[in-house]
Amino acid sequence: MSINAGGDVQNLSVMLPTTGKPFGKLSTMATNQWTENDTIVNGGGNLNINAGNDIVGGEYFVAKGTGTLNAGGSVAISTTNNLGALLELGDANFNIQARQNINIASVFNPTVLKQNVLLPNAAGGDSRFFTYGENSAVDLAATAGNVILQNDIAAIKADKHQENDSETGFEYTVYPQTLNSTALSGDLRIDNSMTLFPSAQGKLTLLANNNIGVDDTAGQLINVNMSDANPDLLPNVQHPAQQLEGSLADNIINARERLDPSTPNPILIHAPQPLHLNDTNKPIIRANFGSIAFPSNSDVTFFIPQASEFSAGKDIQNLSLSAQQLKTSDITSISAGRDITFDALINDNGVVQSNDKQIELGGDGELQVQARRNISLGGSAGINTIGNTKNSVLSAEGASISVLAGTNEAIDKTALDTLFNDIKQSAETAAVAPQNERKAAYQKGYDAINALFPLSKNTGNLSLVFSQIKTLAGGDIYLAIPNGSVNVGLAGMVGGIQKGADKLGIVAQQSGDISAFTSGGFNVNQSRVFTMGGGDIAIWSSQGNIDAGKGAKSAISAPAPITSIDALGNIVTTFPPVVSGSGIQTINPQDNTKKQGNVYLAAPSGIVDAGEAGISGGKIVIAANAVVGASNISASGGSVGVPTTVAPPVVPSSASSAATSAAKSATQMTEDNKNSNTADNNDGKDKKKSVMSSLSADVVGYGNCTVAEVREHKEGCGS
């Protein structure tokens, strides 16, 4: 069918359905037994609608074929129901193009809707099934305007006079497996939740020249779910369903429970073999010159079943991602041309609130988080990789995490491994070198840094605030801040909210190293930097100090057990190690299968301060101009560059006698003076006795000058 209008097409409904007829063969061996069962499908066709101006609202159904809508103006919202175009398809695809805006009410498969006229229960009652095919897809392209996906179930039900129906109507927002949406000059907005039907051929591409966001209505819960449930267990033509909604509490599992990403049982929402195992096409969510930003009082989460890419020319704000990777070579990247931030929510009384927004990745490979300026995790749940703790079919070894702030250099894990190996060697050489040879020893580290970040001119800091960076099931953590500093964060209580020690800091909970490079200071503050499975810690500060912080040594938290269900349906419970203390520590592994990790700290132009929290590990190597708080450093495997604690001087017996006599004389003089003063001044009783004491002092800095600048007699730094 072709429809052409020089002006508008308003509130038009066009339906190109199919009919299905059962087809099979009766058994020659048994009465009324079918040996083959299939369906013959007739009908369908292509739909073409062209409007010189707007296509306003309307409902368009193509069961089998291609639907094309071209608008010289916009695909606009109708004033009669406040909905844009409603797209319905089966084994078909839609291609929508507009010069200006595209407003889509939703996209769904109408054969899963309730039937208005039901068969008797004896004949099967209602019959609901998906007819999406391998190539079902929707492509949207707005040339000079915005793309808006409304997905407003309540408005759609009202338009269909189903507003009093007791079901949720989730089926109205189950899109086909492929969605490509592009706003070539404008924004892309997702106003409510949506799910892509699970398929190995599924693809998700959301592109905007400016911003990607949601409606600003407060308190929204929005899920963008690229499902990887087992499609064979969803209702189809051969196996229709009478109902789509079940009940987890009553163990009634239907389509809704399998397509809802919040369903707690991973067997229900993930296929036994990952659908995208051999898929080389990454889901891409990109705001070219704008931001990917969501309101702090809304909860917007992307559920992605394979390695993906999120990028923004400006900022990425309050992005929640629950994703997974399927191969060791997979890389999920999140990059911003300016800042990556999570808000620290504040209530009406000015009290900081916690929130559960986070970037979480299951499976193996690498997670890269990179901002050209700053990264601040606020009060979020942080950046975490979890291995197969939620989906048992994934790799048990978790992905590594690379966090880069203040740079837009594309850095892979193998380059970072090389960098930190050179930094360790440089630190160990400098720690034992004489003072006049240390500059040459440090040069290897500086050369490695300059080779990897030759053009890093941007300033950017990493601040965890009240959050964490953690590999839960194995995986290294890399931090590279070439023109800024690192602040690991606060203690467990802020403004009336509390987080356990296992929810704060930089932690490799199982196997894995922590490696950090920064040009400025590295301040643990009141938090922690821990490896708990035998991994090393290496920290280099080119121009600043390394401070282990003032966190409490008594801080302790036993993380909640992790309960999962394996491929055979068995309940598996894992008890993570207890997190205790603060500071910089390589914790001795509890199972004694691995040695305690080593600690390498290098501050070529500054100091290393063990602080109140302390530094502990196997072998400890410190290369710095000074080490403060050496008594709070514990090394089970020996140390290099750590000064020994100075014992009180031994006083010779003769000197001791002289000191005693002097003290006695001083006391006698004091008494004589006291008696004399008493006669002359009755206030003498208020005078204090003289006491002898000792005072020790450490030089911890020279104001704004480095030790090297003082040594080189730089103007303004003393001479």
C-alpha cells in the first residue's frame, strides 16, 4: 500500500496483517495424532507513506514486509491522545525518516496483545505469541530535529480503551531485536522503559548529534533492556501462551518474568548459551557533541548483554550500566570529552544521600572508563566488575578496570601493563640508589609515562568521594591520571548515611593488582586501597605526595554472601573475604594459596606518608624524598627505602648523674625562688613548676616548593 500527501497525514491507521493456517500430517499409526505440525502464513506486504509536511500520530502495522514513513516535516505527536506514531510489526521492519523531529509512541508486536473475542477455554482460550523474525528491525533517522521514544504504556492503554485492564501492559514496549535510532542534528530522548526482543541477530544503536537523555519528570525508573533471555522459552506461533504475566512469588514464570531485567533469577533472564557469543557488532550509545545525562532523582539503567560503547562529546552524568562480556578480548568503553560524574544526592535537610547508580560489568575482558577532564563517583555504588557472580554461564574470572582522567589518549591494557612494570622497576632501583643517582633511576619511570601520554595537556582529577572501584571476582585495576590527582574518598559515615568498608575504596577483592599513576597527589583520605587475593599495589606520583590517609584501622565489614544459581539449577553461595582497616594494604589471602602481595610506592618529588591508616604488605618498596610515619609501615617480606624507627638515645651513667644533679639543683632553686616570691607576692602559689621534656619533629614539606626545588635553590624556595 502506498499513501502520498502533499501536506499532512493525520491520525491514520494502516494495517497489513497476515493470516496463519495450521498445517501438518496425521499419523498413519495412531488416531488423531499429528507427526508434523507447522503454520502456513499468508498476507502481509509493504507499506509506503510519504507526507510533504507532517505525519501526525497514527498506528501502522506491517506483519510481514517493510514499512516506510517519510515526512518532509516531523513525525509528530497527535493532540487527540498525546502520542506519536505507534509502530507495530511482526516478521518485518520499519524505516522512518523525517526532516525534523520523530516522535514514536512505541514499537511492539500486536500478536502478543489480548484478544478481544476469546475462544472458549475448552478450545484454548486466549492465544498470545511473538512473531518477530530474524530480521525484524526499526530504523529511525531525524535529519534536523530530535528523536523521542515515548514508551508510555498508560497512554497507549488509554488510547486502546484498556486503561482498566489489570495487567501491566509491558508487551506494549517490547521492541524487535534491532533498533537503530539517529538524531543527525538534535537530541535523542527515552521517556519510559523499553525492552529489545532477545535474538542473536539483535543490534542496538542510539546516536545523537547533541544529547541523549530522558524526560525530566522526577523519580522515574527507566530500563533500556537489550534482552538475552532464551527466545525458545517465549511464546511463539507453535507454542502460544494464554497469559504473559506470571508471579515470582508463586513461581509462575511467563514472558514478563523472562523479559524483566530486574528478575533476580539469572537462569530466567539469560540464555544458557550467550546469544551474542559470536557477535562482532557492539551496541553503541553516542552523544556526538553533547552529553549522556540523566537526572539525579531518576534511575536510568542500560542492560546490555555484550561488550558495548558509551561515548559523549561533553559529559556522562548518572549513567547506570548493567552489562556483561563474553570473551577475554572484549572491551566495554565509557568515554567523555569532558567529565564523568555521579551526583551526591542531598535531601531537603541538606543531608547527603546514598544511591545505587553504578557501572557494573560481568564476565571477562576489560572495562575502560575515560574522561578528558574529571571523574567523580559521588555517592554512587561505583565501578565494579563481578565475573560470573550473577550469570553463571560467563567467565568466572572478572574483567579488569582501567580508569583514565585528564586524557583522551586511547590506551589499551597491554600498554598499561608495560607502563606499570617500568614504574615498579624504576621505583625499586631508586629506592636503593644513593641520593645523587636517584634522578637517573627515576628517569625510566618518567620515560615510560611520557611515551604513553605524550600529548596529555588536559587537567583532570579522579575522586571517589563516597564510592568504590572494585573487581569482585578477579581482575586488575589501573588508574592513570597524567595531569591531576586522586582522592580515594571518605569514611563509612557521611551526613547520616552509612556504607560498610566493603562499599568504599579501591579494592581487588580476589586476584588482581592495583596500579596507579598520577602527576599530582594520591590521597587515600579516610578510605582504603586493598588487594585481597595476592595482588601487588603500585602507586607513582610524579610531582605530589602519596598519603595512606587517616582512616580508622578498626573499620570492618563482612560483605553479604553472594547467592547465584548455576547452569544446573543449583544454588551456589559465595562468602567474600572480610574487609577490615584502611590505608594502603595488600591483605594476606585468607585461603593461604597465594603469597601476600607487594607494595611499590614512588614519589620522586614528594613524600610518602603512612598516616594514621598505615601501609602494609609483603615486600614494601618506597622511593621518595622522605617517608613519614615509618613506625606505621608493616612489611612481612622485608622493605626497601623504609627508614628504621629511631630509638631513644642511650644516656651514659655519668651524663645521667649530671642530669640528675642539675635537675636537683634546679628544683632547689625553684623552691628558694618560691619562698622568696611568697614573701613578696601572695600570688606565688599560682606559679607552675618547671618540667623537662623532649620534642621531636619531622619536616613533611616546604610549602609550595618541592624538595628538588629547595635543593636546586629555586628563587622563593630558600637558599
